[in-house]
Amino acid sequence: QVQLVESGGGLVQAGGSLRLSCAASGRIFSRYDMGWFRQVPGKAREFVAAISWRGPYRYYGDSVKGRFTISRDNAKNTVYLQMNSLKPEDTAVYYCAAKVQAGEWSATWRYDYWGQGTQVTVSS
């Protein structure tokens, strides 16, 4: 079992930056692929970024490429999402997720564990 707790959300002006953190419980965090998703009311959960436990390899959604960076610190059981050049359309609840199986980085159904989410609001 893995428990995930996100933090770092908040209110920021357009063009600003935030760094989200996701702290994971469990001894084998280093063997999980980790992802970030986001969701606004009435819309499906959207893939933001993922990082593999091997490599690591990084994957990004088209809407955040060049602005967001995902990283992980296995010693701290934590994955991060550095968000720069934020836009109002980045406003959403951001969720951290973990999966065991490789591949299918952007598929929500592939992820085994989810955090409760943290709100990010970008004002114009």
C-alpha cells in the first residue's frame, strides 16, 4: 500500500511559479513510476507529467511542455512538479499518482494509488 500526500498548491499570478510536492509512504517508493494529473470541475482528469523509476525518464502533456518539470528524490520518498510561466488555464486541482506497471504514462486507469489533490489557482 502506498499513501500519497500533495502540498505546495496555492494562488499565484499569471507568469509566476509554484512547486508542488508529493510525499509517499512505503519502502519501495523508488520502484514506482510517478505521475501528476490535474482536473477542473466538469472535465476529465488531464495528464500533466510522469517520471519513471528507471532512468529516470520523463513525460509531459503537450500543454505544459517547456514550462513544467517533474523530478523525484527517492531518498525523501518525494516527487516534485516545478511549474513556471503559469497561465490561468493551469488552474485546477493537481493530483499525484503512483503505478507499478510500466508504460501508459498518461492513462489514469494505469495508476494504482492517488493522493487527495492540491488546488492551484492562477489569476490573470
